[in-house]
Amino acid sequence: MSAVRPDPDQALEGRYVRLEGLTHEVLPELYAAIGHPEVFAGGYGGGPQGYRDSVEGFVEFAEGYYQWGRGNPYVIRLVGGPDAGRVVGTTTLGDFEPAFEAAHIGWTAYDPRVWGTVVNPEAKLLLLGAAFEQGFGRVKIQADVLNSRSRAAIAKLGATFEGIVRRDRPRADGSWRDSAVFSVIVDDWPAVQAGLRERVENQGGGRAVQL
């Protein structure tokens, strides 16, 4: 099966979250969720200097940051409960290389109120499932080497640590970032999928996420 980019207009529906195509119109809602210094402190958006303290500034940042048109950027909404429909983050399945069956999950940030909840494992379950169902064989996930929280979260997904890419890309402050690179390949997927499903079941406990 040849790898095919998933339909960017097709929402990914889970038990606790729904991933919808990111649009320019939803950026103010996204800013309300992730527009906090602590989100950028670990390296998101190029690090602390990438943080914007206004909706207008964030929209300008977002126009150049997300993979509009060439990747599948998503906005993440809660499903069920009193906060159903609330935007709690964003993530992207992008850097598609169909000939090499390779893709990349990144550009991920969440409202700090959902850190450590079922939101991230279910979002990754949906994204990885979409990639492998479309014939991709390798999905990369990476983080700034200094971002210990994100690195731990990626490892907990069951992704394999591949190493450090040195001087990989510039941060917002002009310094150069080393990237910790992980991957999930199609051979890993049955075990990773089972682990993520177990985490979703245990962390969700049948209760909707409430802010």
C-alpha cells in the first residue's frame, strides 16, 4: 500500500477528544488555550521568545508557524462533559514523505490544565492510527533536547528514542536547538496502540475531561 496523506478535512474522533482541521478563524480560541508563558517555556514555538502576549501577536505568529496547506494541523476539542467543544490544544501530522512512508507528529501544545490527562495519549492514538491506516511506516516525534517534560511524555507513548540531532533548528532567541528524536514504526504499532488504549482507558476512567 502506498502512503497517502490523510484527508485534512476529516476530523479524528475519540472518546475524550476530537481533532478538527485547524482554521484561521479558530486561532483566538487556540490562543485562549495555549497562550501562556509556561507552554512556550519548554521550547514550543521556538521557546520563551516565541511567546506572544496578545491574540493579535499570536495570530501573526501562527500564520508562519503551522503547516498551513502542506501538513494536517489540528485543533483539539474536548468531547463530553460541561466543557465539551472547548479548545484545549493543537497538534499536526505533517512533513509527509509518501515515497518514504514517513511523517512527523509535532507542533503540539496543550492548555496546561490538561497536562497529564487523557488528552495527549488519546490524541496520539488518533494521529498514529490515521498515519498507519494510510500506509505510512514511520512517524517521527521530536522535542527540544532541553524540554524534559515533552521528552518524557514522548517516551511514555512507547516511541523509540533514536538520538540527538545537533544544531537542528534555531530557537526564537537566535540560539540553536538540539532535537531529541523519537519514532514509532509500523512494526511497533500493535504494541504502542495497545499501550495507548490502556492508558486512555485507565486515565479517562469513563469520565469526560473537565477544566
